[in-house]
Amino acid sequence: MDQQQGDSQPPQPETPAPSSTPDTATSSPDSAQPPMSAVPSTEEKETPPPSSPTPMSSSLPGTGTATPPTAPAKPKSKMMLIVIIIIVILLVVVGVGYWYMTSHKSQPTAMAPQAMVAHKTTAPPTQPTAGVTPVTSANVDQTLNNTDSTMQQAVTQANTDLNSISNINSSQDNTNAL
Amino acid sequence: MKRIIYSITAVIAFLGIIFAQNVLPAFAAETLGGPKVLNEANRIENQASHAADKQSNELQNIINRANSLISNRLSSLNELSTRIQNDKRLSSSEKSSLSSDITTDSNGLTALKTKIDADTDVTTARADEKQIITSYYVYAVFEPKMRLLITLNNLQTITTNVQVLVPQLQNLINTYKSQGGDVTQLQSLLTDISTQLQTINTTITNDISTVEGVSTTSSSGASATFSKVRQDISQIVKTDFVKIRTDFSQMRPLFKELINKKPSGTPSQAAPSTAVASPSAAQ
């Protein structure tokens, strides 16, 4: 705060004749200390201790012609500026937080449809459509060969089934033994 | 004197009563047939007890035998159900229809088991035991019927797949013919295949209808029907399948010969417009 005040003040002479210009006395506590030591001892008793950060009270009695300083308004505006900056920072933080939360929420909602789409896309391979393979000169030999093998397998399976029928002991359904 | 006579008389009467109570029953039992009466009573009593025991044992034997009969049939039906579910050529509707029949029988046998287990008299239990056989005929009718239907449906599926192939082969032959190729033999073979398939299809369709009409609650006539269907499968379907396979084996070199004569790519562009699944893909 003090440094900001010192930085913001206009370049005025601070060290020479501190008592002649009340503005310099009120500019900052650091710059007010040298004049305090130069004033008479009677006034020294009335002046507040150097640690007091209120130089206005010490300078007013000695300088009646002092113009209303603009210095009190400067801290207010700086405070306002600081408050505004804090508010802006808070808004930024809130905005970043909101963006972060919304981005985290959007991820699951985005994943769900993707999962559903992925599930739907895997469905067709589980039930593959019959191969649409017209018989051409390129595949006629292979097609006939495959068909021949399929028929052979079917006949073999039919033989097995017929044998299993022959092996059924139908005498178990004879009621004479009961 | 009178007093003495009275006393003696009283003593004699007392002794007489004692004698009569102790000796006369034994005398009567020995001399008037008492043991026979007692033996007869004991015999009747033992007979009644024995009859009750015998009836109880017989009931339990019937129940045990019935449970064994039902258990064997349920096991056979489960095997049949597994066979149907694992079949790769049966359609889902065929599987569903056959499995439904099996489930009906299984549920009926399970309910019958519950009833027999609760039977309390031999006559009812024996009648229920007979129902295990006469209401289902699992071995004489039901299982052969199901297995024949499985076989017939499988053969019908193959026949349909080969029939799908015929028009495609015909289109290919027409293409070669239009390009000046000699397709006389190919056409003859394909015509024979088509004829065989028609015969097979008709036979299988009729046999399926016949087998489906066989009642499982009667064993009469089922055996003859099954024999006829098995004969059809062996003598018609399988024989015609062999002919078709022979035709295929003769067609392959003929097609190769035509392909080698023609410039590459020309016949393949004349693919049939009705593109259908090849039989191999359907397996």
C-alpha cells in the first residue's frame, strides 16, 4: 500500500522544507517523519507517535491554508480497483470452474451414445447376412466344391441320425411288464 | 351234629368252586377244540397284517419303478433337446416347434411323477404307472418321431440351398452359350440336378407331413410309418443326393474348360441379376 501510494504520487520535492508544504507532510508517513523531528518540542508532545499512520492530524494544526487534498480519494479508487480486480479474478475463477465442470459432465454424456453406437455397429457381425455371392466363372468351381462337401456332410449326419433311431430300445414302452 | 355236617358241606362247596375255576377251562381247552379256535384267530390276524404289509410294499415298489421310468424318459428327452439346440441346420422356428413338443412331454411326465408319489393305493398307482408309457410312448414313438423330423428338416435345408444354386448355374451356362460355348453337357447335368432336387423336395415334404401326423399317444402304425420314411430317406433322398454330387463333379471340369477357352472377365460380368446366398455360406 505504501509503495503504491509513493509510486502514484507526482514528483514533488520531499526532502527540502518539509514544513512549508503540507502536502508533502501528508503524502506518506515515511516522508512525514523528518518534519516531525524539526518542529518545536511543544508541538512534539501533541503530535501522535511516529508509528501512527495518520499524518493528517499532525499536519493540520500547523498549516491552516492547506487545500483539500486529493490524496484521500486515491486510496478509495485504488481500493475500488483492487475490489474490481478481485471480482474479475473471482469471475474468471468461477468461469473456469464452470467450464471445467461442464466439460467433465459432457464427457460421460458423450461416451454413452458412443457406447450405444459401438454396440449397434457390433450387432451386424453377430448376425451376418448370407453371403451374396453370385456364381461366376471365377467362383463356380469353388461353389460346386463347397456344395458337394455340404451335401456329403448332410448325408453323413442323416446316417448318424438314422442309426440313433435304430438304437432306440422301443421295448421300454411295453406295458406288459407292468 | 348238624353243625358238623354244615361245616363239611361248606368246605366241600368251597373246594368245588376253586376246582371248577382252575381245572375246568384247561379241561375244556384240551377236550373241546380250544387250540383250533385260537390258532384260527391268530392265523386270520396274521393274514390281515401280512396283506397290509404286502400292499404297502407293492405300492412302494410301483412308485419306485414309476420314478425310474420317468427319470429315464426325462433323461432321453433332455438329450433330444440338446441335440435340437445344437443343430446348425434347423431354423429357429423348427427348433422352437420341436423343443415345444419336448417341453410338453417333460412337463407332463414331471406332473405324473408328482401324482404317483402321492398315490395311496395300488390300483391307482398302477394305472398312473401305465400312463407313463401309454400317454407318451417316448421310446416307441416320440423320440423316433423327433429324430426323423430333425433329419428330414436338415435334408430339406440342404435341398433348398442347392435349389438356390440352380438358377445361378443356369445363368452362367446361358452366358457361355451366348458366347458360343458348347454347354450341352452342362445343361443336361443341370437339368438332371433340378429333377433330382424336385424329387427330393417332394419326398421330404410329404414325409415331414406324415411324421408330424403320427400321434404319440398310440403306438399302432407308428412303426410302419417310420420305416417308410426311413426307406424314403435311404432310397430316394440319399440316392438322389449322390446323383447330384456326381453331376457336380462332372460339371466342374466342363466349367473349367469353358473358362479357359473364353477371355478372362467376360463370363463373370454376366452374373445373374438375382444374387442370392451360396449354399456354402448358409452353412
